[in-house]
Amino acid sequence: MRDRLVLVINGGSSSIKLALRKQGSSEPVFEAQAERLNTPQASYSYAGGDSHSLPDADTKAALNALLPLVEQHSNGPISVVGHRVVHGGEQFTGARLIDDEVLAGIEANAPLAPLHNPANLSGIRAAMALLPDIPQVAVFDTAFHQSMPPHAFRYALPDELYAVHGVRRYGFHGTSHQYVANQASLLTGRKDGKGAWLSAHLGNGCSSCAILDGKSMDTSMGLTPLEGLVMGTRSGDVDPNLHAHLARTLGWDLPRIEQLLNRESGLLGLSGLSNDMRELEQARANGHGGAQLAIEVFCYRLARSLAGLAIALPHIDGLIFTGGIGENSALTRALTLSHLGVMGLRVDPDRNSALARGEAGRIEATGSPAILVIPTDEERQIAEESLTLLDREPTRTESPA
């Protein structure tokens, strides 16, 4: 039973990604994706193959095209399908076998993630229709953070907004933070998963997290993924009254302000150039002032968040960098750590710069708490959680697609 196969599906608003994983393996058996769905430019591609046009394909049509490719590479039956679902609200505190109740719950949480949950549901329903005899599991980005105590997840707002409308801090990137914390414990010899970690998931979306013995104690994202750190195009934390200020002074309506904060801000807005850290580092080296400012703000705000999250832990065993930027930008790591000397965190410059792309390693200086770079693997985490749940609940209630 140790070589069971899991199909991991990540459905987006205009794309769907598939990864076939074998139990216990660190590498996927097969990966594929479809992009620009519901447009004439829709297409699909897979590792080792060319891109293929699939005009006007929806999620179900894309899966129809991709599943035969999965079967060709499977070398055995698929035991379970694991779906990434962004928002589980308070209802879902862990992975769940998908039935009518779970489908209804994902739909009920759609107002909290209007771009993500409906897309996740499309992928789930299409997979259930095409693979009706295979158990399907939902793994929620928010579930890992349901261990946060009320003093960490509540906003200072009237109680009715929480009790009736669910307005609270939920947090995201849970599968990533959970995965790298587990790996950090293993890399530092803590076989029981214990440890007090600060985790920085840095990509186009960014979040930080305080993790104690495998449980989230606090995190930077909140009701939505906009709260917290500076990101690729998202502002992160701003004065809550900025909305009113822009409405009064510029006459902007709410959709325009949301567009600004989610699509036009962050590294892109600060630099006036790009949301890609690689481009910004090159521009900084060439003397681009906006790129330099964007990187400095990004790193300072990250360090400030990590320092603040440290109060959620009894001590600090180490700091983890992950995500595309965290794993590959030695400059970001070095600048962030330059602000954290007060916490005893000190980087070894040579170890930091020598770490190869995609490589896990330790980069702390002698006498510092551990500083680890760990490539994240959310699909592996989803696969493992799906199999664990399948072992615990080997049957499921059939649900109509």
C-alpha cells in the first residue's frame, strides 16, 4: 500500500493544474495544466510535451483532455483525488472526504474567497463527474490556521460581525506552512514534529506564520489574502481608512480601490516596473531607484511581521524561508535578516549565497537559531493528507456532480 497514487487537482478561475503523486515520493509522477479556460485561447500542456489548443474549454473539458494523459503515466489505479480549496471558513478544520455537506460548505464560504472557491468547486464537480468511483478529498488552505487562539484571530470589531458574518482572521498558505514546518523538524533532528518556527512563504502571494509543535499560532493573512506582507501586486497592510480617503479625495468607488490594492500595488506599485523579484533585483543592480525601494520595503515589512509573530511562541528554534522568492532570492533573505539581529538571527553570507536554486539548506551563522531554506511542496502535502484521511475514513457518501 506504500505505492498508492494520488491525483492532486488545483482549480483556478481560469486554469487547472494536475499532479500525479506516488505515496512517499518527493517527485511527481506526472504534471499537467490547462490555462486561459473559457476563452478562444484555452490550451493545455504537460511535462515533456507540447502545448495543445483547446478553444473555449471549460474546467470539465480541460479535465477530459488531461485525464487520459494521467492514465498513461499512472502505472496503476488512482486511490484518491485531492483537491486544493482556498477557503474553508470555520467549518473545516482539516481535510474532508467530499460529500453533499462538504460541497455546500465550500459554496457557503464562497463570499470569503469569491475568486477562488467557485473555481475550486468547478474542478471538484468536474472530477467527480469524470471519476465517479474514486474518493475525492478537499484540503483547505485555511484549515491549518484553525488552531489559532481567539486573541490572534479576532478583529477588534463588534461581536455580531464575527458571530453572524464570520468576520475574523483565517490565514492562508496553510499547506505550505505545515509542510515546511514538518520538514524543518526533520532537518533539525526533531523526529516527533516538535519545534517553534517562524515561516515565511514568499512568492507573488506572501505570508508569514508562527508554528508551535506543528500548529499555527498566528499568521499574517487575515479575512482575505490581502492582509499582511507586501506581495507581488497586493499592498498588504494599509491604513484601514485608506478606502474612505480615496473615495473622498479621488472619487474612487469600491471596485476601483480593490483593483488598486490587489492588482496594482505591492512590488509592482512601489517599483513602477514589475512584480517579479528577479527583474527587480536585476534593475536594482543597474541603479533603478524604484526597484531598490520596493525590495527594501518588502524585506523590512517581512522582518517586522516575523518579529511581531515571535510573541506567539515560547522561544524560537528557527526561521524558514520558502516559496519562489524565499527559496531563490539570497538578497531577500540577507536584507530581511539584517533587520532581525535583535532576535539573535544572523545569516552566514557565504552559505546564503552558495545555496543552489531549489536546494534545501541551513544558512545561519554560528550561534544563531536555525535559518532554513526549504522548497515547499503543497501538492505533496495535499497528497499525504488525502491518503491519511482515506485510511481513516475508507468510504464516502456519494454526491451528485
